[in-house]
Amino acid sequence: MSITSRRSRSTLRRSAALVATGLLTAVLTIGAGAAAHAKSDPELDLGAYTVSSGGSFLVAAAGFPAGASLEFTVDATIPLTTSPLNGGLVAADADGNYQGTAVLPDGLEPGDHVISAVHFGDVISADGKLITVVPQPVSSVAPETQSLSDYLTTGVTATFTGFAPGATVSFGISNPATGDSAGPDAEADTDGTVTLRFVPEAGTNYANAGTYNLTASSNDGAIVAEPLRFTVTADTPETPGPDTTTPTIAPAPVAGPATPVKRAATFTG
């Protein structure tokens, strides 16, 4: 058996105490350093806080783990589709940030709703942001259907009511294949109404028979008017009328059928 002197035991106890103190100091130091480098709580910012169905707005998330997959929702239950501004997946970058464009789904009741961003891997979420959903501006167009020749001459007139007074409104026209601006921006009047007269330019994608969509939205894209469409039909070929330039010639008389002769015919000469 080994015997340890009282002095040796005391020395060991002091050494153990020093080691323990050193470990505690190291842990506290490491913990302080980790806290200093820890990311802040996740945050979410929006590019617009008043939006209509179909309206688009920017979403910016920060403070998530690097590369974290993210999901955005409305009222914590309705998926909110976003498209990354830099392409790729809906995920935080190496700095834990994300920027994208979201489109508000149809069918939401007007009033206040909450937009949230969540990383389900670590059940980390940013505080939700309150948005106000407003009704879409009402749309109308005249005429709804017309011939191609009339369309190329006079175009169509669309009216949109329900924008904020003085709001800058942008217009677009599209068909199943393409979409373009339908004219310069306009300012809504004091009633929130704005009018667009669209006359197609010959030779463009919108100067043919077919069905077209017209859109009107606030300059930031957050407020979008109700969908609007009109139809252009092909011109009906005209039926040629009577030719009055050529004189009419009476038809030659036609002899009737011959009458049989019952007696012998006599010939002279």
C-alpha cells in the first residue's frame, strides 16, 4: 500500500483546486467569446405593409444559421411563396440572410395578417410582421369584344378604381406568350381612379386577333387590380356585291321545240 504524507495531500488538494479554477476560467472565457460571436435573434423586414391579393413585396430575413432552409407563411398556416432575388433555393446565405420577392395569395380577408419566417431545422423563427390586406381595385374595359380593324383603329379603354388617391400606377398587357408595358405610368385621381387607353402598334404581338390581359398595379407592385381581359376577333371577309360597271347583255332568244308534221312535206327547186 502507499502512504501519502499530510503535506502531500495538502499539495494535491491545492493543485486540484487550481486546475478546477483554471477549467472554470477557460469555460467562462470560451463562453464569453462564443456569446460575442453568436448571431442576433432572427429578424424579418418587408418592403410593403399594405398589400392586395396578387400583390408582390420584398421580404428580407437576417440572423438565421448559415444555409438554413426557410419557410414563409401568412398567419402561421398559409404558405407564402417567395422567389430568391439571387436565384437558387429559399435558404439563408453564408451570413444567415435571405432576400426574396413574395406574392400574396388570393382569398385573404381584408384586414391585418401576420407574415412569418421560420427555419424548421432548429425551430428558429423571426418575430412576425403585421401587414394590412386591402381589396383589389375594381377593373372594367370597353369594349370587351371587337373586330380586329376596330381594335387597330380605336383600341380599348380600361378603368381601374380603388387605388390610393395620387398613387402612381403602372400598366401591362399580356397574352399567353408575352407580356409588356401597356403605356406610361399614370397618377390616380382624388377618387383613386385611373384610366388607360391602349391602341396597339401595328406589327407587335398585341396587334392581332386573340385574347389579351390588361393589368394595373401600384408602382411598387403591392396593390394589383382585379384581372381584366378583352377579346379581338378576326374581320369577316366582305361578300362581293353586283358589278354595275359592266353593261348587261340580254340573252339570245331560245327557239321552242319543233312541231311534228303529219303529212308528206313538198320540196321545190
